[in-house]
Amino acid sequence: MRRYRFVLFVLFSMLVLSPQLLFAHGVIGKRFVPESLTVTDPFPSDEADLLAFSHQKDNDVLSNVYGFGISKRLSQNLSVDLDGAYDQIRPNDGSPSVRGFENIGLMVKYAMLRVPEHEFLVTSALGWELGGTGTKEIGREAHSAIAPQLLFVYGLGDLPDALQYLRPLAITGQVGLSAPVGNRSTEAAEIANTLSYGFVVEYSILYLQSFIKDIGIGWPFSRLVPITEFSFEQPLNGPNAGQTVATANPGVIWAGKYYELGVEAILPLNDRSGNHAGVRGLIHLFLDDMFPNSYTWTPFGGVLGPTQR
């Protein structure tokens, strides 16, 4: 309990002490799109997850996951991401808890289509889970897996005037396939290919007051972006083929100049997804704004400055 109180105190202190600064990092068109907590961010970027936390109970275990990650642009449209997580798993039957690291993940993103006037972006991505880099006790896989993905964001800023109060809405989405790689005579042959997909619906208070109408919402609430994320994972083969794990994740993001804070619920949508709600949180850093003349250096484009999304 003391740990959770300390985390809440730190988050509150960061929010209260942060100055009222405008976003210096880029947008797609006029729109700033924050990092979501569940669905993969479609933007190549120079950013970091200082802490991506989740707490959830199912019928068998109570799990706490502490994630972290960092991304680095190699050019304006190309980036490499590195991520990992530390898990604490406590069985409900009283067995000893287990702790350890998940496998390291890498991802390459390439923004292949930008249409700023329609606030539209399409990105291709390739993820790679490095098998055997995690802790065996928490059930990490010994094999590697690759995951090609297609990511997108679309803002509704071009709606007609009659629907102007819907313009702050944006939709972010992803669809991808994860497949084991390696010697098919090993355990990798028994691991299912998995289809994953999801989308985010968000409403930007900042967009509303900057480009539609200033309705008098003051700081810090003017920096909020209410979101709802939907996440789905479906094994395509094996004993659980066709049994989709689905969650709805309503929450809110607060975004400043140098960092972003987010929190959302984890709500199972079917029996396969469990019977208990959970919670997920995020502390995300905009490294391109914190270190614009150093961290944004690239081998193919020199110093890019803050991300143009």
C-alpha cells in the first residue's frame, strides 16, 4: 500500500509542478496524438516509457508488470524501439511468488504515408521478440517471434462545421501477426501464430480549445485527452485457436511539454479475458523535447529537432 501511495504522490507532484507550456513536439496536421497505453504508437519518435505499469488479477494469479522502453529515430520517418518488462506474479493458491524479466522486444517503424491536411498517417512496423532473453521462472518463451504490423492514426479535423465538436476526435489503430521463428522441430512448432488488433478512440481537449472553441477549461484539465482503447488477441492455431482475448480500456491521458501521464482501466470483454478488472498506468518522456540538439541526431538526417508527427 505504501508503494502505491508513493507512486500516486510522485504523479501528483509532477502534474502540479509542471509549467503551462505548449507542445513543442510535432503533430500530424494540427493534431497532437499522445502515446496510448495499450495500442502501439504509430509515430517514429525519440521518446521513452519511464514506467508502463499494469496490475491485474485472474482466476489463477495476481500480476504486476513494470514495463520500460525507448525509441530512437534514424531518419524523419524511420525509428527503432527497444522495450522490456519486469513481472511479479503471485499465484492465488498460496504458492510462492515468482519474479523476473520478460523477453526483450525490438521494433522498427517506418511512416510510409503522411497526409497532414487530413490528419492521417500510416506506418509499417516489424517487431522481434528475442527468445531466451527473459527469466525462465515467469514462463518466458525460449524461441523468438516476429510480428509484422500496420499502424495508423486518423483525426476527424476535416469534418464539416455542423459537426465541429466532433473534430477533436481521433482514431488510432493497429493490426499485426505474431509468429514463432527458429527450428520448427523445437517447442516453437507448438506455439500458436497470433493475430492481434486494436484501436483507440480519443477526444483532445487541447484540440477543442485551440481550433474549435475555447470553452473555458483551465489548466491542468485543458491538457487532458480522454481515451478508450480496445485490444484483441486471437490464436490462429493450437488448442486455443479462435479463442479471442478482448479488453476495453477506458482512461485519460495528461500531456505536457516534456512528459505524459496516463491511466486506464482494464475491463475483460469475455470469459477468455478473465473475470476481474485491472489498472494500467504510464509515465512517458518526450526525449526529443528534453534534448532537442543531442538525442534527435540521426545518421541519415543530422539533427532533426523535436518529432514532427
